[in-house]
Amino acid sequence: MCSWDEDSITMGVEAARDVTSLPEEVEAVILASTTLPFAVRQNAGVIAEALNFPEDVRTMDVGGSLRAATTSLLAALDTTSAQGGDVLLIGSDNRKARAGSHMEMISGDGAAAFILGQDGLGVRFLGSATINDDFIDHFRASGDKYDYAWEDRWIRQEGWLKTVPKAINMALQKVGLAGSDIDHLIVPCQYGRVPDSIAKSCGIRESSVVDTMIDTIGICGTAHPLLMLAYTLAKSASGQKLVLSGFGQGCDALVFEVTEAISHSQPNRGIKGWLNRKVEERNYDKFLTFSGTIDREFGKRAELDRPPALTAQYRNKEGVTGFKGGQCSQCGTIQYPKTTYCVNPNCGAKNTQQPHAMSLTPARVKTFTADHLVFSMEPPAYFGLVEFEGGGRMMVEFADLDPETFDVGVQTRMHFRIKHIDENRGMRQYFWKASPE
């Protein structure tokens, strides 16, 4: 589940930062999601700025179907083939569900990211097939909060078991492979026996069916095919072949072959690493509050109207969204924020500040306080001073901490999060928070 200060954008940033070697420049950033925070404001553009990509990067939001991730993957492959540059592809979703509904029971929040290029490939794309079919298993009208789902048996029999095998067989025929050649079959389906039945229909060994992880992370909407792909590649060997499918108003089926470079193409934490970092939450009221499912009374301290200062935000986007500080070219002092003069009292040089990325720099807690009076979605509110490795200090909010182990000296890492939600205008303001490693 997302914390209250996470959404499809923040999870997308986190997934992208987990890529082992994120290029300094990419041709395009593509975000696939059915839960984009903004209907009119490019969400992928926020991610690109948070990752400090250059202004000439192409950005794109793709949604409208749970098949958006695999469709975006095909578009990204076309882009790398035509343009020759790297593409950052992100699938991210945190879907809302009515309290007590079946969707609430099976859904999870998650994101996955891949770099697609032509050099050092861990996986080689062999071919694909796509079927477009306006089969409505569920839908959500513009402006609505929750999906409306149809009957499970109909979805299973007429949707998954007819469309997906057809697309997979078409893709295998195109690339000249038989079902028995496939080592891993990815079917991001919430119905337990459906992936096995699809494998049988395509002549693929049942042992090749990849675990959907529904019992571990739930079904994460648009992101789920890419999450399963990341999970599969973490245990794949060179020469193995896999099929990735995406279902939603039709089906995409993509065929890949794992290369020898796969051992050098693993993420920093990966799915297992993030699951090891998990914190179990047993408070159902807290879950409903964080997801916005219930309309709670937060008290007078929460009644603070903060109109968005869009001009100031734009002028300071490098330091706020990109979280860049400055490093003096004369004495090497690092500081945040970047200013005209160096803060080193023995230097004080003017206009010597070079941009310095702070978001990936570890820091340690110097001081902190837990405030029980100020309003917080997860009281008490923790904030304090951190000191970055190599230099630089700043006051920050802390997130995702355990009060029993949090203390001065704890190492932290910066995370892109929601700073404030303006409910009156539907505006979300983002900034960086520190979280214990």
C-alpha cells in the first residue's frame, strides 16, 4: 500500500532510481498508468525533472487500459530502434477501491522501471503480436473514483482464456518458436488457474508459468506486467526465452531472449530488496485514510489553505523538484540551496556554484524532533537536520521511520514525496523527504 504521501509519480521516481545505471541523458521518458495524479499536467514531465534529465527529453503519459505498460513497452522499443537513444519506461499504479470490495482485497500499489536501448542489452526483443478488442472487463468513467467491474466468470472465460492464448500463439509463430521453447511465461492475471490454462493452450510447460505474486504484493494494475518481468529477470539465465503478456481491451504478447549481459543489468534493490524493507500495517482505518476511501475529520489544525505558488515553484524547480544544491568550484564546499555566494566563511566566492545533485547522496541525522501538535497524516511529525556525505546540511521532514530505532546518527536516503495536497484545487506539491536506510 502507498503511504499518504506517495502516488504514481513518486513511486515512478523511486522505481527509476532503482535502475543500476540510470543514463544521464535519455531520448524519452514514458509513464504508463491508469491512476495519473494530473489529468492536465504531464506527469512524466514531473518525473523527468525529479530525475534531473535535460530539458530536451521527450516525455509521454500513457493510460486508458491496464495494457498501457506493454503498449508503452512496444512504443519504447520502436523509439530506440528509430532514434538509437535510451528510453526510460515506467509503469506505476495506485488504484482506489471501495471499502470491502473484491478489488480492495486483491489490489496492490507498485511501480517498475526499465531502460531500453541498443547497448549492453540484458534482454533481446524477438517480436510481438497485438490484438485489439474492446472487451470490457471493468471500466472507470472520467471523473469517477472507482472502477466498475463485470462478472468474474465472464472475464475469465471470454476474456483471458480466449484473447491471451491467441495473442501469444500469434507472437510465437511470428518469431518461429514453439511453446515448448519458452522458459518463462508472464501472465499478470488475478485468477489463480488462468495462467496455467493459458500455458496449456499455447503448448508451454506449466513449470514455466511465473508466479503472479498476488499473495505477496497483490495485483498492481498497469505496473504488474513490468513488476513480473523484473521479478523474472532476477532469476533468469542467458539463453532463456520468455513471453510477456498484457491484458486490457485486447492483449499484447512480447517475446524476449535473455543475454549474457543479464547479470550486469540487475537493479539496486529489486523486488526482493524492497519487500525486505516493507513495514506491515494492520490498522485498516489507517489504510482507508491513506487511500482516501473514507472522508475523515482531521481537526482544526488541518484547515490550512495553501494556494499553489506556481511562479515560485517554476523558478525554483531545479532545487525543489530536481533537488540540486551547489558546489563551489573554488573551495569544493557543498551547500543546499545553491546561492550566489559560497557559504564557506573562508571562501565566500561569488557565482562559483556548480549544480550538485543531492537526491542520491546519503545523509545522517544530526538533530530531530517529533511534533505532536502540528497536523500530520501520520502523527507525530518528524523533522530535523541532516548532514550529507561530502558536505551540505538541510532541515528535512522524515518519513517511513520506526520510532523505536530512529535516532541521531541514523543513515538516511532522500525520497521524492508529496509535500502537500491542496484539496480545494486538486494540486499536489512535491518535495524530498529523508527516510532511514
